[in-house]
Amino acid sequence: MRGRWLKVLMVVLVLVPVGLTAYLANNLYHRKGVPEALENLTRQLFRSKEDERKAEARAVELERKAGELQTAYDALVADLRGEVDSRDIRVRQFREKLEINFVDKVLFASGSAEITPRGRAILLKVAGVLNRVKDKSIYVVGHTDANPIHSALYPSNWELSTARSSSVIRFLSEQGGLTPERFTAMGRAFYQPVASNATPEGRQENRRVDVIIADVPLLSSETGSESVRGTATGKEPAAQSPAPGQEPLRESAPPPPPPGPNEPLAPTPSPSSQEEATTTPPQAEPAPPGDVAEPAAPAADVTTPAGPDAAGAKPASPPVPPDLPPALPDKPAPGK
């Protein structure tokens, strides 16, 4: 009898944990804690897979566009070899854009926005290359030098620069077969120079037309390649380092290299000449006729304390302290 009760007790001890576990699992399941967690985990996994797939597709698309820009760069440099060698045209390839810079004499006569026959032949070659670059906008920016223009057609340099960019766009779309919706015309007049307007060579470089092929909206930093060619300062533009990501990958006409080790450098002033230039006091300008020059105020006498080896030099007198009110007595005076 005792053995039977012992067996029943052992069965109960085994079944109680099993039943309790089943009860807790059923309660947890009905509360939807585990199903929601599994569902969230599955959704996050599928979202990560989708993001990864989109990233791979974007990388493939960027590689395709970079290949198109590289092919277009090679074709432009090959087709415009003569103008590129003479630096009348410069072609530059960036990470996500292509830029073509035309000196104005290549496309236009002085003070005119009508494209010359030579310019038409060049633009036809450019249009043939740009037709191979898909899904990119084309921005045409006209620039002039600082010499003002006054004519019946162009009251100012604003009208001339904008008319030249519009002429290029109309020719590329009508004669070159490019879609007009891809174009944006802009004119910057003489407010974005790339060289000094004080010399004929600098003014000739400032008279230009820039064609920028990019697939992003044209911001102020992109207009006329400001990010890589400097900004307008009213004077000769200061050299600026391009922003990160804006350095040209390839360039048809790079700037001249720095002087070699055997070329003479600018003379450096000797230490003696520097010392003379430092110690020579400035000469006072003569007073104009009729004016009486006031005598200069005497310089303050600054006394330098004498060292122990200074023979015959009087020590400097100590500074006189300012007058102070008399001290109060510590105790009353006698007799009071």
C-alpha cells in the first residue's frame, strides 16, 4: 500500500511541471508576445534584404553612369583634339558630372551671340557625344569679361551672357537632336571670373561658355564650376582648393606644373636688407603749403633698470605711490 502511494506521488511530481509549462506557454501564446516578436523579426529581415537589393541596384546604376561619363570624356577629347591642344576647349570629368569649357572666340564673334560656322561644327561633335549620355541634365552657363557692353540688342553683360547660353542650347536641341527638357540656360555676366580682368589674356579666359552635364539639381556651388574654379570677388579671384568630392578625375588641359629644381626662383632678401628695412624709421610727409606742422609730442622717458655690470648708471628711482589717507590710531592719544 505504501509503495502504491509513493508511485502516485512520483507521477504527480512529474506531471505538475509539465502542466505548468503547458499553461505558461499557452498563456504567452494567447498574449501574442511570441508571434509579434517573430513577425517583427521577419519583417526586419525582409526590410534589410530589400535595402541591400536597392543598394546593389544603385551601385550598378552609378557604375553604369560613371562608365558613360568616362566614354563621353574620351570621345570629346578625341573629337576636339585640335581645340583641346590649343586650350580653346577644356574637358573635365568629375565623379558624377562632366564639364566642357569653351573660350568665347571658339563659338562667337566679339559682342555677338550668333554662333560662328566653326562653332557650329564643334557643337555638332559635342551633340553627338552628349546623345550617348542618358538621364542627365545639361546646364549651359554664359560668362563675359568686366568690360561693359551697350548696344541695341544687349543693354548689359547680363543679356549678352544669357543670349549666348540660349543660342548654344537652341543649336544643340534643334540641330544636335538633344531633348530640350534636359537643358537649363543661365548667364552670369562678369560676376564669376576665373582670371584677372586687368590683362587681355585674363579677359579672354573670362569670356567663356560652360556646359555642365550632371544628374543632380544645379546649386550655387555648381554654377559655372564655382566649387572647382573659384568665386567672384570683384578683383582677381583667389585660389581655392576644391571641396571634397569635387576634384576632377581627369582633365584635358591641366594647369602648368610648378617650376622645376633647376629653374630660378624669386630672389630672397638678405638678412641685412631685412634688418635695414625693419630698423629704418619712416619718413614724415611734408606738410602742405599754408599749413603749420604741429611739433611732435616728446616721447615718454622710459628708464631701464641698470644691471649689476652697468658702470656709472644711476639706478632707476622707485615709483612714487599714490597719496593715501592717514592711518587711524590704534589707541586714543594721551590726555584725551
